[in-house]
Amino acid sequence: MNTKNRIKSIFGGALGNLIEWYDWYIYSAFSLYFAASFFPKGNLTAQLLHTAAIFAVGFLMRPVGGLLMGVYADKKGRRAALVASVMLMCFGSLLIALAPTYHMVGIWSPAILVFARLIQGISVGGEYGVSATYLSEMASSRYRGFYSSFQYVTLIMGQLIALLVLIVLQRYVLTQEQLYSWGWRIPFLIGALGAYVGFYLRCRINETDSFEHESPTKLKQNPLVGLIKHPKEVLVVIGLTMGGTLAFYTYSTYMQKFIVNTIGLSRDTATLLSASTLVVFMVVQPLFGLLSDIIGRRRLLITFGILGSVTTVPILTTLSSTQNPWLIFALITTALLIVSTYTSISAIVKAELFPVEIRALGVSLPYAIAVSVFGGTAEYIALWSKSMGHEAWFFWYVSFCIMLSLVVYIKMPDTKENSCLDHDEEP
């Protein structure tokens, strides 16, 4: 494939990824406003616990999505799975946008919310693995780390656009009362429309050479049976993901609530701080991805493991005891720079572990399991610890999980030097 088509396909795949993650993150970004619409009145922490629980329920479906979309991508192609994924997300967003409130239909209201998040969980569960596989296979061998890092660029950009929509609605369009009453529906309608645009784009991207060159005999095999023959790689994906995904969700999606509910700043300030730190986080992804192409993947992962284990408790403890916006920005940015040494190469490391005939499933399923267990429960465990009067328990929990992942980083080989992607180029 020539460079022009390669870049065009990477752009199309990555832009669809952005739309998917916008749809996923608007739930977290706007939960402060719609929590009261779906649950009986109570204190803020109790309502956020309910919405965080549904956020976690959505994650429980991610392994199902990883399994279904991974098998589909390995049998029918990466492009076909990416198209299916974005259409599911469109349906989930539209359902939330039109969902009736608790005051209107009682218990059916949170039930509809749960169902919509289950659909979105299936979608995003397959999206990460298939997108990671697609970008990794599309990238040239010399710059795999660089190109695949754009998965997190678009992932973060999706979250930033969600926050930008929130900032615009908060400051320039709607009053607080309107946001609480009906304004929270607007971003979900935007998400449904954006997902349709993603469908249009993905129908026009190229299939990867890796998949097209795969032998028909291997394509007829059951990918799940093939994955069972690689238990070590499956455990490596779960182990290397555990600490990284927990740290990522702690400093990205949960941090907005932490700034409001623990530090005590306003919602507007929390949104602005979250957006500012994520901009820095997004910009450095390709830089660390390129660095991994030079020095290898393993060194970056070990850097994250060591720094994350040592700094998590001090950073979160200091954050909880300050109201200085500049210090808050500096601390969260520092934490996200550390997390970047994991996120920037997360996709390529996993893709390099598996042969082409089971790659999408190999990336999707174990990753989705790890994210469901550790990323999906991050907010709930944090809020539960706070409700019990021991918020610091969560700080130590994050640090301990990163430390366990560090053990995996130390023991695993450098996938840059032992990449299964190197064999794809042989027709």
C-alpha cells in the first residue's frame, strides 16, 4: 500500500475512533448534570455512586464486545468490524438522549440508561482492539509506535470534545437549571449524529494488507480456539493493562468529579482544569510513541511502572488538600505525563504479541477484561472509599495495581524486537 492510501486509511480509522470515544465519555462528563434525572433525590455522592455503578456496568459488557468484535474482525476483516462498532455506539447515544426521566417513568428510567450503556459497552469493547489492530497493521514497520499512538490521540480528543461541549453549554448557551433539566441531552444527540458520520467514513477506508494477505485456510479457523493456544500472551495483556488503565481512568474521567467532590472547586473550574491537562496529555502521545520506535517499548513501560508506583499516593494526597488551580493543573499534568509512557504504546505492544489470524481478538478480549475489572470500577471504588471516610485507600489501591503491572513489564520481552507484525509482510 502506498503512503498516501496508508495515511488516508489511518486518518479515517482514527477519526472514527475519536467519534466513538466522544460518545463513550460524554456519559462521564455530563453525569454531574443528569444523575438527578435518573435517580431519586439524594446527596451528590449518592447520586454519583449510582451513575458510576452504571458506568461500571457498561464496562462489564466490554469483554463481550471484545469477544464478538474481535472474532468478527479476524474472520471478516478489520474494516467490517469498525463499521459495526460505530453503528452500535450511535444507537446507544440516541437511546440515552431520548430516555425518559425517573419522574416520568420511575424505575424504567435507570433501566433504559443501563441498557443503553450495555450497548455502548459492547461497541467500545470491540472498538479498542479492532482499532488498535487496524492502526498497527496500517503503520509502516519503522514508525509503528508513532502511528499507533494516534489511537490515544483520538481517544483523548474525543474526551476533550466532550468537555468542550460541556464548557460551551455551561458558559455560553444554557443556564445551570437548563443543563440539569434537559440540556444534558444535547451532547448525546451530537454523539449519535457523529457516529453516523463515523459510519460513512469507515465504509470508505481500505482493508489492511495483513488481513488481505492472510491465507484462506487460517481465516476459516476459529479465532477463539487459536487464542487459547496463546495463554502467556493473554496473561501479559491483562497484566500490562491493569495498572495503566486504572491510572488513566483515575487521572482522566474521574478527576473532574474528584476536583468537585473532594477538592471542592466549582463544576466550571473542574471542567476547565480537566480539559487543560488532557490537551497536554494528547499532544505528547506521538512523541512517546516515536520514542518507543527508537529505544523500544519495554523501557517506556518500565518507566511508567516505577514512576507510577512511587508518585501516585503523593500526587493524589496533595491534590486532595489544595485548592490552588495552578498546583492542581501541575500535579494532574505530571501524573498524565507519567501515564503517557504506557498509553502511547498500549495499542502497538498488544498488537505485536499476536499473529494476524487472532490479532484483533487477542488484543480485544484480554484488554477488555482488564479494563472492565480495573478501569470500569475506578470511579466506583474511589467514591466508595470516600463515602466510607477513607479516600486514601483508593490512592494506595492505584499504586499497588501499577506495581503489579511493573512486574509484568520487567519480565516481558520487548515487542519491538520480537514483533509478530514483522511476519505479516510476507504474502
